[in-house]
Amino acid sequence: MENKKTILWFRRDLRVEDSILLSIKAKEVLPIFIFDKAILKSLQKDDKRVDFIFKQIEKLKISLQKIGLELVVFYAEVVDVFVYLKSLGYEEVYASVDYDNYALARDKKVEELLTLHRLNDCYIYEPNEVLKADASAYVVFAPYYKLAKTLYTKEHALKYEFSNSKLSNFENIDKIHEIENQTIILKPFAIASINFKKNSIVYEDSKVKLSRLKDKIASYIERRDYVYEQATSNLSVDLRFGTISIRAILRELIKLKKLGFETEGFFRQLVFRDYYAYLLYHFPILHTKDFRKCINYEFNEDYYNSFITANTGIPIVDAGISELITTGNMHNRVRMIVASFFCKHLLLPWQKGEQFFAKYLMDYDAASNILSWQWSSSTGIDAQPYFRIFNPYSQSKKFDKDANYIKMHLPFLKDIKAKYLHDENFLFNNEIENYPKPIVEHKFASQRFLNSVRK
């Protein structure tokens, strides 16, 4: 390793501090990031995630320069990048793990060109670390979590330090290197060079968010579901792109626990994130297929179009969709309400809902999104029982009592009393300007779903 020209491929670890990637010792290292044309071609040109990533890459370049390294940025098909780098004498590449279908297929192609070392920088546990006595994977979270807790040691929160590896010589580091038809095209370092638009959003630093964890963790379990309150950590985007390490959060939890804070509820959610990636790793069929084929779906295009345009007539659902499209975010409790409504009230296949979320979510993670949708539809591993159907009205009344969340994202409803926005009868029997009546009735839709279940 130490005598080879080595590529450090930043993917889901866009930071310098506590980086396993930068702890690798090699004779020469070349840090790179690839704006993958295969992914970007399907995105809208004002996609907020691309803007976020580009801004993090700008920060990463500066941070790397401070430790004597540089970041080479490519805009190309991934395989073309490694064909080119192999021709320059690079022999191996290190990168963080990624378990979604596209990433696995992409990495397989890279492995045919160079030696690829995958590093677990994204999760607490390795996918084969938490297994049954017979070495098979758990399917139920409770026993998985029980064993995961017993296996957890201070090593899981270890902080990684820079290895002081030497930068490999590379020309035009300050440019974006586009590869098209095996030709290198040098472009200015700007988001326009990858054919996307810059937006004016200022993203809060992940360290600032982490510093507030102390203020939120005491009431996290009790308040996290209240959709208008800022009771969650808001670290999901940072974890998704690795602008903060999972280990930094674990170290913060250790510190807070020593101060007397109850931290297990938050730790459990971090392990749940691991569990979803673990399931996708061990059961790749879950990428697209039901684990339990128990629902007779009916794709109704009118229902679907009402849903994706925030015109279902159910305020909490439409507020969630509006928040998603406008900001790229959606409160986790609202995600559950919305997904349940999509699958069980509208009888639409979860795959369509998952794809819609994937189009907009800033924190989109294949494992978390896919498995969450399967949980909501009752077709996944360890999913909620099929007969559990969220009533969107009682959910909004409980978790958004004053309708502050609804009115924030549907401002044309600001003059309607909150109690009416949680009242199905009112919404069915009264005309509201610029807002449709509900497209389905809760009792009818619930019974229709139950009738569709294959017993």
C-alpha cells in the first residue's frame, strides 16, 4: 500500500476531520471527487442537493489545502475517470462503502480496473458485525439492536487522524476535469461547469448543529414527533454526505451521557439507520421488491397526480409534500403520515412514492428511504402490521395541534381555524378557496386497503 500511487475517492465523507480515508498511509495520494454524469443527467438543473454538494466540495478543497493536499474534481462517467487514472499509473483506490444498487454495480466496474478498498466511514457497524449465532442476518430490529448494544465499544467512536501522506503530482488541480469521449476538457471550478445552477441557500455548518445536540437530547424522545417544533438534530443531511462523521456524534453522546443526559433514545435511532443499510446489504431484493407480497396495489393516475402536486385535500399530507418540493426536507413524522396515506389510503405502490421522495429529499439515502416506505406499506422486513393505518386527521391534531406546520407550508390556509384543518367532515362539507376537497374518505379508504390485503 505505502509504495503505490493511491486514489482517495471522496463520496459520502465530504470532510477532512475524523476521516478514515485520510488516515490511509500511501506513498502518494490523489484525493478526488466525481460529479457522476450517469446520476446528474436525471436531475433537474436547480437540484438543491447538487448545489449543497458543490458548496461542500468548495469547503473540502480549502480544508485539504490546509493539510498539504488538493482535491481533483471530475465531471464524467465514473469508469472513464478510473480508466484515465490507471493510464497515469494509479493502482488502487480507497472509498467509503455504499450499498445501493447503482453504487454496487458502479464499484464492480471500478474493481475490474483497479484494486478497490471499501471503508466503513458511514455507519457504526460493519454489515457482517451484527449476526445471529448461525452467521445469518437478523430480520427483526429488536434482537439486532440488543446484540448491537453489547458489541458497541469505544473503538466504534474512535477518531481518525491524517496520515500525512504526500500529494501526488497532478496538473490543473484548480479546474474541473470533464471527460467526454475519452478526452479531457478543462473547465472553470464553478457549478455552471457541470451544467447546474447555484442557489442562494446558506447551509448551516454541521458542527454548529452538533453543538446544539445537548439542548435537544433531553426531550428528544418526547418531542421529536411534534412537527412544528425544532426537536430533532437536523443532522440527516450531514450524515448522508459525511460532512460530519457518525463517530463525532457517538463521541458527543458519550460526553453527554457522562453529564447525566439520557442518550439511548438518540443512539437507538442511529443504530436504526445502520439496520436499514444492513438489511439492504443482506437482502438486495429489497431495492425494488416487497419482502411480503401481501398487497394488491391499484395505480390510479389521478390519485398520484393529486399527491405529487400537494392537492389531496388532506392538509397534513399536502403540507408535507409542499415542504418537500420547496425545501428538500420533510419532518420524519410527516414522512410516516404521508407514506402511509400514499400506500394505504390511495392504494398506490410504495415504489412510486419512494421514487418521488428520491427526486427531492436533501438527505436521500437509498436504504433509509426504501426500507421506510416498505415499513409504511407493511410489505417490508419488520414492518408495521398491515391493519395499522394512520388516520391523517388524528395524526395532525396530535402532532400539529395549532396547525402551525400546516399553515407554514400551505399559507393560503392561514385564516382557517386549526380545529377545522384536522376535521374531515369540515373539509368534505365546506368550500375552501384554492384548495380541493379530500380525494378519499378515511373510513372508506381504510376498508378498501384491508380488503386488498392477501390473507
